[in-house]
Amino acid sequence: MSYATAAAAYKQNAILTASPEKLVVLLYDGAIRHLERSKLLLADQKTQKAAPAGESLGKAMAIVGELRSVLDRSAGGEIAGNLDSLYGFCTDQILAANLERRTEPVDHALRVLRTLKEAWDAIVPH
């Protein structure tokens, strides 16, 4: 078994056995990773308008959309409403980054997602 195959199997097992709370943390990790990659690509004139920048932004947008779609508004009350607003803001910023091909909106979304991830990291056992 190659290293890549073993790593993929480990990652898949980690996702399949993760608690719902840990899955949220993994989603934040993924969104942040894709936004960081897109920021690097957008900052470089050679890759600013290339497909990989848009693909990374699209993946981050999909993850934020997933986080938003699983909010339990009836049980979450005001917190769920606030998270919905924050996710909406992130979505708007990612869309702006993709349309304008600028890094500043990515920075705004990253700031929000990193703050939320820090909060989850504090409550989810590692």
C-alpha cells in the first residue's frame, strides 16, 4: 500500500468515526485550507485569474454552505441566527474574492472562520 493510499484511508476513517462536533472542526479546517490556498493564488499575478484559484474558492464556498445548511435554527436560537449571519458574510466575501480576484475579501472570511474554529477547538476534545 502506498503512502498516499494509506493517508487517504486514514483520513476517510477519521471522518467516518468523528463525532458531529469534530466534523464541524474538520469542515472549518477544510474551508480555511482552501481559502489560504486561494489567497496565495490570487496574490500572484500569474495565477490570479487561473482556474485553481476559483476552484479553491468554490470548495471553501461549498464548505461554508454545508456549515450553514446544518444549523439547527429551532434548537440553536440566537446562536444559530448569528452563525447564519456570519456564514452569509463569509459567502459574500468568497463570492467577491472570486468575482474581483482580490485577496482582501478572502482575509475577511478567514478572520471569521478562524475565530469560529478557535471557539470550536476550545470545546471539542482532540
